[in-house]
Amino acid sequence: MDMFCYQCQETAKGTGCTLQGVCGKKAETSARMDLLLYATRGIAIVNRALREKNTPSREASHFIIDALFTTITNANFDNPMLDDYITQAFKLKNILCGQAKKEEIPLPGLPEVEFQAKADEYEKAEAFTGVLAEKNADIRAIKQLAVYGCKGMAAYARHAANLGYEDEDVYTIIENALAEVSRSDISADELFSLVINVGEGGVRAMALLDKANTSTYGNPEITEVGIGVRDRPGILVSGHDLKDLEELLVQSEGKGVDIYTHSEMLPAQSYPFFKKFPHFAGNYGNAWWKQTDEFETFNGMFLFTSNCIVPPRKNATYTDRVYTTGVVGMPGTRHIASGKDGRKDFSELISRAASCQPPQAIENGKIVAGFAHNQVLALAPKIIDLIKRGKIRKFVVMAGCDGRFPSRKYYTEFAEKLPEDCVILTAGCAKYRYNKLPLGDIEGVPRVLDAGQCNDSYSLVVIATALKEALGLKDINDLPIVYNIAWYEQKAVIVLLALLSLGVRNIHTGPTLPAFFTPDILKVLKEKFNIATISTVDEDIDTLVGK
């Protein structure tokens, strides 16, 4: 076994990647990530102790969310960049330990084994740092569920912080979770409580990011988004970070290039702030996993602002036109770091784009987006009326991630076969399985309401809460809302945990259950929350909405 990773839905054989990640992650990269997470847990232990004495390090909190974010699936494949993170981690950890010692703060639970950030130590460190360091499979499963939830939460916290919005409670929950999973004496019951606490943190993080995005860029509004191309050179922006998109749009004004969105950046098309830029073009392409084909025809430059990057094929023509920023890293590409003033210089990217050929169209037409909570609540009186008149029978939450596996055609077929009195609520790139289908509307209410990115799943919570109050219901599970969620990586995990922390039951997930769910853990989750996996389209439609 050269490595072990089972944090994503596509993990090898449904059990774990042991030679190389299905995502493209090499064994030596996986080892670096294991060591980085090990050191980060140590930082969390010390900072939690400092926090209890009201002297936490904000630098440590920021480092923790970045370290978690950079180890998320499809974010960083660059070993030198990970080496820098590891070096920073041990340096910061030593500084914090010195501070704790000076303040006479005990550090119970701090791992005793220390390693220097050198490549020849990674193999030695693996026994202490990797996923399999926890020998009890059930305990390991719940610990990883908490860690993966923290990774998703960290991504949302970083995007919010980039816009100047932070919540100390989010940092506290993440640091506490990382400290607790480092305990060798923690029980399964304690871990289940910890997982729910991580879910509560997820709700807070998503609410924070929603506030950051809407306060900065306005509330998303119903928008027809073009999926064709213009006749000028372009830059295709992927990922989730709206601050990066803002800076790129401002710096590229009047430079003769158009800016397109890709995959999870599509929802940016609905924010009033971005619409004011005449060179903000439409959306190009589909979900993240199709980029190795679709980037070949775009002809321009590419900017990845967060995870969802895929290693280019060996014969790819676009690799040297890819730029990364933030926690993203990929060999053969250029990285744009923040300057001392916190801003990023995209001038080289923009200059190179101006000399590129215009994109080649791969499709034409328009799609409708912008159904975040503010917009849907504006339609609430009409929606309530349609529910009471029996015109809308069910809302089906089909949020989450898309992926490469052919089995995900299930979600396209599910949407196609869904009864015409049912409305889909979605967020995340799972929407690409059905957002271009001609599903029509119900008296003017589209049958696909796209709330935005995966982190915009918070909008679905706000909508559900508002409907519960409007319909006079006491329990969120009494709503005409059912859940059929697709997952791929760790941001989907935190969405799931957030829903569980709010008491939502009867969630169906797929296309497969996480490999880190042992039979006993799955049994408990079924008993507590009635979580189920998908079966066939016809059976699931019958179970969730009826015939």
C-alpha cells in the first residue's frame, strides 16, 4: 500500500485509493497531506488551549482553515507548495507551544511524535499521521467524518474571510473537532456528538458566507445566463471564490478580454455587482470533471480560485495557460499569491489572454439561475398558494456534487421522470445533470430552482424554515420537502452534517455511500436519521414523492 485515501465518492473500488488517487493525486502528495493534517491537528490542540485562556492566535485559525482547504479533493497537487505548508505548520506549532509554555498552559493530548518538514521523513511519519493510524475501524470512520466535515467548513470560512467576514465560533468548532479526534480515548458516543457539533459549525459557516457574499455583491436575482461565446479572447474562471472574480473583473476592464464562469462559478452570474461589468460574459462548459475536454476548445486563459481542478492529460494543449490562486496548486501551472496588501496581481494573466484566440462554442442558448433564498422568498406567496392548491406536491432537494461515474446518469433520469407537480431545489455542481433539461414551470415557477454553489445550500435551509413557518408546521420534517443529494467531496459532507444538525431526517444520498461508513456506523446513522442510499429511479421516486 503506497497510500490510503477514501475521502471522496470515487475512491478506488469503493474502499480506498492505495496506489494513486482516482483524482490524480500521487502517493507522495498524499503523504504530504497526511503530514500536514497531522501538524495541523497539533496546532489546533495548542490554539484550543490558548483559546480557553482567551489568547488564541488568529494566525493559527487562518492557517488551520487553509491547511484543511488545500487537502480537500481536487485542490492541490503541487508537492513544493505542500512542502511550504508543512514547513509553516511546524514553525507555527513551535511558536504556539512556546506561547503556551510562557503562559503556563498545559497541553493535554498533544501528539508526542515530532517530525521535521523533510521529504525523507514522510514515510516514517505515515504510521503516525495517516488515516489508518486509528486502528479501530468504527472510531476511525466517525473521526474521519468529523475531519471531512471540517474540511468543507474550512473552505466556506476561507471564502468568507476573503471578504472580511469571520466568526470566532466557526474557528472554535473546527479547532475543537481536530483536537478531539486526536484523542486515543474518545468514545463513539462522544464522536457522534462531535460530528453533530461540526454540522452546527457548518450551518454557521454557510450563514456567514451567505452574509459575506450578499452584503458585498447584493442578493442574487433571477438571471438568464448565456452559454454561448463572444468574439473576443476570454479568461475562464473556475472554483468558488467571488473575491478573486471581483479583482479579476476590475483589473481586466478595458483590456479587450471577456471573463467567463465555469462550473461552480456559474452562480456569480446572478449577483447584481458582477452584472455591471460589460465584459462579464456567460458560462462556458459544464461540471468540473469535463474540463479536460472542454478546456481544449476554450482557447483562452484559465484561473482556478478553489478546488475542482483536474490534472490535465499528458497531451493537453492548455496546461501552460492555467493559473491557480489561494490554496490551489498544480504542477506545470502558474500560481498567483496575494501581495503584502492582500490583493492579487492578475496583470500577467490578463495580458496573455489578450493575445489568445476567442473561445470555440460548444453549446448555445441560455439557462436560468439566481434562486437563492432572497429571490425564492420573494416568490413565497405564490409558492404557498401553489402548495395549498395542490399544484406543487413536493420540493425535491437535489443539491451536492457531480462526478465522472456513469451511475450519475441516475440524477438526469430522476429529474426527467419526476412528476410534473414537483419542483427541484438545487445548489452545487450536481445541477449540471439536469439544469439544461426542458422541465418547464408550474404557473410561472420554474421546476428547477438553482440556489447557487454548494455553500449556497444555506439558502435551502432558509427556504425550508420560511416554508415551515408559513405553513404553520412544528417540525421541518413535516414539510413537503424530500432530499435526494449527490455527494463527491468534503463540502458535500459538511452540507449533510449541517442538515443532520438541524434535525432533517430521511435523506437519500448517492450514487454510493461514503467508503468510511462502516456497517455499524451506517446502522447508527439509519437509526438516528434514517439515512439511505439511492436505489433505482422508479423506486426512489415512488418512495420520496409517490406516483
